[in-house]
Amino acid sequence: MGQMGGSALTVNWTVREILKWTRGYFKGAGISQPRLEAEILLAHVMNVDRLHLYLSPDTPLTPDERARFREIIKKRRSGVPRQYLTGEVQFYGLRFRIRDDVFIPRPETEELLERALGLVPRDRDLACLDLGTGSGVIAVSLAKYLPRVKVTAVDLSTEAVELAQENAELNEVVDRVDVMRSNWFERVVGKFDLVISNPPYIPEEEMENLPEEVRGHEPRRALAGGKEGMEEIAKLVAGLEEHMYAEATALFEIGDGQGKMVTEEMKSAGLIDIRVERDFAEQERYVIARCPL
């Protein structure tokens, strides 16, 4: 580490000094929330929560902590996402493990979950299907917050299936979350009250414009949606009616500008009451539809 922006670290390397130095180091690299990122990574290395950093700013780091922190911030500055470095992510108030071969959940997907929780009744037994579960955040959260729900979570990636299973165990819902490897509906049997998915929807022609942090580190298969971003969505819509009870709900996350195309696909598949909703950034992001009686 040594020196940054003219300020040298003292030999003590206290929490306060290291955080100040790292903020400058990250700011210089264009990392958007340098203070937050510095605190999360330092708390991870010291195996404490962030509050501890505020309560004990004069604590010196051990030589081992210094060495590990030096390595981790070099990787972060080079573009490795923070979540892959800490191996975990917070999602809708729950803690999940994450690995570098599985997609990192986004705030937009927390909104997707929030919509799902508002769409289904809490007071009766429900069957839910989470297509493309990734780390399992949607499936596990549904089971955690809806005590009478049983969730089938599928993903084509073996790594994702293993991780989702781990996260179901970590959050103590393993008895109500069935994780399986399947190419969308391929191995799915039965019908569901809610079908939810955050599928790959980035148009192929836009993949190269993604930030390097995303393009260079996250699994391409979880992002690339083919021509106009619609190829995987179309496969999902085609299989919906066969796997939905009468009056069941389908809820998808989509890309901005895809609302009209997804609506047409759903109409052709026989779904009704289709509506497109916007996210907190006022972009088209969610499509909700119902299976007719």
C-alpha cells in the first residue's frame, strides 16, 4: 500500500487510517461507493461487522489482516466485484453465499421479490416455481417470508444448483425449497400458483457495452438474452400455460424497452391481464400476467 494522494500510512495501520487511505485508493479507481466498499471489505477481513469499525477506529490491524486486506483491495481495484471477494451478499434482509461462477443479485431483483410477496396470499398453501434461480435468493426469500409456500427452484448451472441448495440450508428453508438442475421447464413436473423468473435479457448486441466489472467477471449465460434480449424469455413464455394453475400468476424481470415484445409473447401464449411495471429508476423492469380460468 504505502502512499496514496500524498498521504502515507503510519506504522500502526489503524482502522481509521486504513479506511481513509482505501477510500482515496478506490476513488482514484472510479469505484462508485468508495467509503462503503472500503468498510465492507475491511470488516470482512477483520471478521467483524461494520459497526465495530466505527466503535474501534484506533484498533491496529494484525500483520495477517494487513496482508489479506492488501490483496483483497488490489483485486477490487482491478474490477473483481466486491461480492465475489467477500463470498456473500445481503438480499431482502437475508444473508446469502455467493461464488464467482454465479450471477450477483441486484436491487431490481429485490423489487421483483417485493412484487411477488404482494401478489400471492400468505394464508394458504402455494406452489411456486423459480426459473433460473442462480444463488437461490428469490426461491429462499419466498420460502422464508411465505411460511406456507413450497418452491421448486431450477437452474441449468450445476454450480448455481449447489449454491442455491447451500443457501436454502443457510436460511433454514431446505424443507420447503426443492432445487434441481433443469434447462428451464425441461425437467419440471406439475403446475404452480406463481412462476417467477429473472432470466437473461441483455440483448446480444449490447453485451460488449456492459461495464467491465460485469462483462469480465459475471457468468455470460446469466446475462445474454440473444437477439433483442428475447430468446430465453420466449422459451419461458412458451412453457408457462402448461405449468400454471388457472388464475396463477407469472412474474418476470425484463430489460428496459422489452415490455411491448414480452406482452405480445404472453398474449400469444394465452395469458391475460398482462401489465408492465417500472422499477425505482423508472425503467421498464417487470411483467406480470395471469393464466385464464
